[in-house]
Amino acid sequence: MKVVEEHSYVPVNPGVRYKMSSAFLRLNGITRRDRHEMISRVTQAVLKGGGFVVDFHMFSNRSICLNFEVAAGKVGRLREAIAETGLGLTEESRARLAEAGERAEQLSAEEGASEVTGTLEITFIHDEPDLRIAVPPIPG
């Protein structure tokens, strides 16, 4: 069986086994829940799923992008943990997670230990005004 590094331009081929070590998950979700509550829930879900949040970027109070890493063999756990948060993932994101979870089940122990990186972008729907963050002046 041929092994190919996984990239978005590589077509899915049932006869080819893809390496999870280079996999990247781009997930998008939408919620009407309180942003503080949802950020906490999702962060805990990543940890419960065996991953780590390595960085994040807030975009006012409208959106946050979490960068995470998880062992390839634990993508299925991550999928279940995110589902428990109540975050509404897009259909495309649910499909990506399902596909990655299925592939993770077929990995050897060594391959399952390789890391998958990803982003989870959450859009918050609310009627609050934009969050203003005062940036201190830079001396000089």
C-alpha cells in the first residue's frame, strides 16, 4: 500500500494510506451561547479529547480562532468532546472530523502518536456592541 503525505490537494483514494502526521484540521463553528462559557467549554473539550490549545486569536467579541494539537489516534475522542459542548459545527467541519476519526482508528500505535494540528474558529452571534480593547501607547 502506498503512503502519501496528506494535503488538501491530494484526492481521497481508498487504495492509499494517508499519514496523519501532516494532517491539518480546519474547523468552524457558530454559537449563540455566552462567549466566555463557550470558550471555556471548547478549551476543556480539546483537553478532554487529548489535545492542547497552543494559541488563540480573538477578533473583538465576534470570533475566536483556537489553534490546537492532538495525537492522531485521539481525533475520535476530540470529536466526541466537541460534540458535547453544544457548539454548532458546520457540516463541512463535522465531515472533516468524522473522516479524520475514521482514519485514526486504522492507525498503528506509532502513527497514532503523531500529532494533528488544527484550528477551530468560533463565531459568536449576539446583539452586544463590539468589544473595545484599549491598546497602551508604546513609549518612544
